[in-house]
Amino acid sequence: MLALFKIPAHLGYVALCALIGAESAGVPLPGETALITAGVLAHNGDYSIELVIVLAAAAAIVGDNIGYMIGRTGGRALLERPGPFARHRREILTRGEPFFRRHGPKAVFLGRWVAWLRITAAWLAGISRMRWPVFLFWNALGGIAWATSVGLLAYFVGHAAERIFKIGGLAAVTLILLSLAIFWVWRRQEA
């Protein structure tokens, strides 16, 4: 995070877009951390909070659409191909398609605030053949709401925002790991 403090603002905006766009397309990068950092820098007067929010939202929307297209064009073939973990990969389709039929818009919108879902939701929507206009609407709405809420929170709270998101991120990771452990125990008892 300190590295962003030492680069010129115009390059920081580029880095913000690149990190958020790539994370949204499915690459595990610290896009939200970049947004928080940019919000804190705007709080300090180094960046424009309005530009930070607009660029973050645009990068999130574009990145998600790239992830959607990747999932739509090649994700299904990747999951259906034979090889290691073929049964597990096919199970993603078996469970994912009904889930996205019922909850796709909510998952795309709310996924912006959940780290692992922020990275995978667009791919899963494309793989599950969610209609693109529906995806585009909820993705854009989620990207704008996420960039605005996270950016403004970092801006108004300043350096304390970093601690808030680290605690929230830790809680989310703990919840996910606990859920996986419970699922694993349940599956072991079923077998």
C-alpha cells in the first residue's frame, strides 16, 4: 500500500484502474485495497475523490464484462473437459446454473463487496449463461455502488478505513473457512 503513496497521481489513477479491472476480470489482485488507498489519498488531498470513484466504477464494470465474456466463451469448456477434478468442475455447473437462474442479479450486485465473489461472479455468470443485458445492468449498478461506498468510506474515515476493511476482510475469510470446514465434515459424514 505504501508504494502507491510514492507514485505520481496520474500513474496512481492508472494503477487503480488496472488493479480493479484485472481483479474484476478474475485475476486475484488487490483491487479493493487500491480503491481504499486511493480514497485515503483523496482524503489527504493527493487525489480527486470524484475521479477515484468514476475510474473505480468504470474499471469494475469493464473488468467484470471481460470476465463475463471469458466465462461465456471458454469457461464451460474448461469445466466440462476431462481430467483432474472433472467431477468437481462439473458440479460447479450443476449447482451454479440453478443458483444463477434464481439469484444471479443479487450475486452479481452483492458480489462486489465479497472478495472471492468479486473475482469469480462475472465468470460464473458467463458460464451459467446469464443473459448479458441482465448481467450488464446489475454489474453496472453494483460497480457504481461499490466504488461509491468503499471510496467514500475511505475518503471520510481516512486511515481508519484501512483497519475497518482489514477486519471485515478477516471476518469474511474466517466465515468462508469455517463454512468450508463445516461442509467438509458434513460431506465426510454423508459418505
